Amino acid sequence: MRTRITRFTRITPIVSGACALAAVLTLTAAAVTVPEADLAYHGSVAMADGRVDLRLTPQNHGPADVPDATVRLRWSVPLADRQDARALPVDCARADERTVLCRTGPLPAGTLGERLRLRLRLKGAPDGVTLGIDTVWGGGAVDRNHGNDRQRVLALDTGDVYFF
């Protein structure tokens, strides 16, 4: 009989400690709130003679403000190795041969951000290009509506403007 009491005595502190840890984790998780913001990108893209003119305006539908965000612009063909001096705005940088990352700056809820304009040259002489647009970082906010911040736009080398 004494052996049984000893076994229960050893198990009780372990079970009590596990229950206390579970309670602390539950309370901690419940106390953390993550802001929610619905980011969107609107603009136009045109392509002529292997050059692309992109105009993009970020928008925050809210409800939370976003202190800053990063938008990824991914091209289906490589960008030319050398670009004109004013091809990329100050807030943009090439990530690889097909990708450019741009910061949006602050996006208060219910507002439009600063328009970004990129004038890039593509490598070779493609007949067209597909541009993929998506949010890489949303300033710590959760975006549950990816229907307006993830887009693909086809631009043919005709000089026509394509809106998104």
C-alpha cells in the first residue's frame, strides 16, 4: 500500500505543473491581439520596345493602420542587368534578376499610399511579360483578404496600358 501512495505522490506534482503551464499558455495566447488590415494595390502597366512602365498605388482598407509594408513585383522574364538611373524609386530594390521589392511607407486605415513608378528595361526582346504583385510584409498586421493584394497582370509589347 505504501508503494501506491508514493507513486501517486510523485505523479501529482507533474500533473499539477502541466495543468498550470497549460493555463498560463492559454491566458497568454488569449491576451495577444494581432491587428488586421486589408491591403490592396491598384495601378497600370504598359510595355513598349522591351521597356515597362509601372504605376502602382498601395491602399489600406483597414481597420488597423499599417506602419509600413513591402510589396513584391515579380516579372516573368529577367530584368536587364543595367537600368536607367531613375528606373527604381528610392524605396525599391532589386531582390534578384526578376524581382523588385518596394516599401510602401505608412498606410493609415482607409487611405491611399504614395504612388510608386518604375520604368524598367527587360532582358532581350520579349513579346510580353506577366507581372506578379503580392505583399511580402504587412507591418505586422494580418490580411485575411488576399483577393486584392495578390495579382497577376499580363502586358503585351504593344504600348497598350493594362489596369489592375
